Amino acid sequence: MAKRDYYDVLGVAKSADAAAIKSAYRKLAIKYHPDKNPDDKEAEDKFKEAAEAYEILSNPEKRQRYDQFGHSGNSASGFGGGGMNMDDIFSQFGDIFGGGSPFESFFGGGSRSGGGRRVQRGSNLRIKVKLTLEEIAKGVEKKVKVNKQVHCHTCSGTGAKDKSAYHTCNTCGGSGSVRRVTNTILGQMQTTSTCPTCNGEGVEITSKCTTCKGEGLERGEETISINIPAGVSEGMQLSMSGKGNAAPRGGVPGDLIILVEEVQHETLKRDGINVIYDLYINFADAALGTSVEIPTIDGKAKIKIDPGTQGGKILRLKGKGVPEVNSYHKGDQLVYVNVWTPKAVSPEERSLLEKLKDSANFKPQPGKSEKSFFERIKEYFE
């Protein structure tokens, strides 16, 4: 089933600012919250849909990619923007409700896991990946080694010295929140707040791990396989959910942000989805015609130069360019023909040229000359 437009999901205009987007999401989150709509699959789906829309539109970089490429801009080949779980969603509430989610009062905790436990989130990581023009044109799988925070090998991320030093919080019973009943003139009022003993984590550590000092984290290295779609461009950022720094004690890991860098090709230049090649031929080949071999993204290709070809002519190799991201459409390779004029000639060559320059065919013919280089470019793109 096709995804709905994120702006339609939140009910805001495409020109909406950050405050309007946050306000719209807040209303939907409260309306469709699972605790308010128990066993309602439709409400749960709308809750997740709204969270996914907010995740993209609240992030300036992700929003820019979405506005430019649509859903494919953030979800291509498993990158970002989809498949959020409840831990991801509840981890947003500290931002949405200013660190004090209304769900703490009404539903038993905002940022939670299971029964209301507070879930910490790992930080995002940014790396650069260099790609050749051939890799960009065809898409590529890159395996990179990332130095990041991982779960402590000694305590497996619990932060405790041993199993006996890590147990369910006695105050909240592992829920991460405590409920209080207050008598008011309107009757008994029940409120829920973060457990003061475990700070909402639902567990207590009586003796910290000596390796990580109770953090549950240490520096490590992970080899990550990145499937980069064809057609990406210089400066584009892709994100892999959950591949960033690990979070303490079973929290939600951050994302891995991949910045694309293009390695300049030796002979080809990229212009959007088109590829440009400057071909240099001598005067004789331009006059008599010839066949030449030129480089393309896919390898060598032979092209024909017609007799009488003028300098500045543009030849087009259809479909030999770069594809658009997540599209079957491909650009072309444009071959700019340049007629090479020698800077120095031998006496014998000079003699031949002296004879040729008086020939009628070698004299410019006003009114019969071909169009200028810029006129050809304009006609090609019109």
C-alpha cells in the first residue's frame, strides 16, 4: 500500500514551519495514543504513521530530501524514514512535549519500553563515503568499519558488575513510573510520574561494572554493509536507522548518517544525470570523417564523426548517463567535439596548408556556416 503524503498525514501545508509541524503531531499523538485506544489497530497505525511523518518533517535535512525526492529520498535501500517501532516513537516525546510528556500524567510514561520504562537513545554518527562515477551510476554495496560506542563486552550493556548487582527496581516494580492517588474536592485523582529511584529505567544497579563504570558502553568497531542506490549525488545524506552509537542499558541506538562524496573521473564530467566528454579531433578527421573510441560509464564505445563536422558540435549517446535516484530514467552522455588546431607546423605541412587555404572549400562561406556552439546547446536542451 502506497504511503500517504507526510504533509497530509499531519494536516499541514508544505510551507508549515517547525512549530506548526510539532503542534500538529502533538495533537495526533494524543488522539491516537495506544493507551487511549487499547486494542484499536487502526488507531495504532495512525499513531505510527504520524510519528514517521514527524520524524521526517521535523528534521531539516530529511525534510529537504523528502521535498526533493518524495518517500524515496529517505527510505531508499533501507535508509531512514520507515519501520519505526514503539521505542523509537516514545523516544520522541521528550522533544515534542518539552521533556515532560503529558503521557506521564495520563498514560504512565512518555519515553518508554513496555510498561512505561524510560528508554535512552544513542547519539547519531556521521561518516563520509567516497564513490566513483561508475559506482554512482550503477549503485554499490560498501562495507565500512565504523568506530563507535557499543555495548560493554564485560556486562553486555547492563552497566552492572554481575547479574546479582542488576535487578528490577523495587520502587516501581520495573515499570519506570510511580502512581499516586490524591484526594481532591472532585474526588480521587490518579497521577503518574517518573520513578525517583531508577529515573524511569525500571532497574537498579547496586554495583557498577568495572570496565564501563556503569555506563554499559565502550568504544568498539563494527563493519557495516551499506547498500547505496544508483543516482546519488555529491553532498546527499543517507541514514541507516539503529546503526549509530549504542544506548546505555538496552536503549534505542542512534542512526548512521552517510555523506556522499564523488570522486572526480579522469575523463568524464557529471552534469546532473548527464555525463559530458570533451572529444578532440584533428582538422583532417573533422573534414574527412572518422570513427573514434571514447570512454563511457559502461566502458569503451565507438562513435562516427561525419565528414565536415564543425568544432562545437554536440553528439548524444542516449541512456549513457546517470539514473535518477529510485527511477528507471537515465541521463545521456554528451560528446562535445573540439577541432584541434596545431600550434606549430613543419615546413612540409605549411606548404600543404598554403595550397589548401586558397581552395574554395577551405574558405568560410557567410550564410552557410553552421550554428554557433551556444546555439547548438540551446537547441539541444529545448
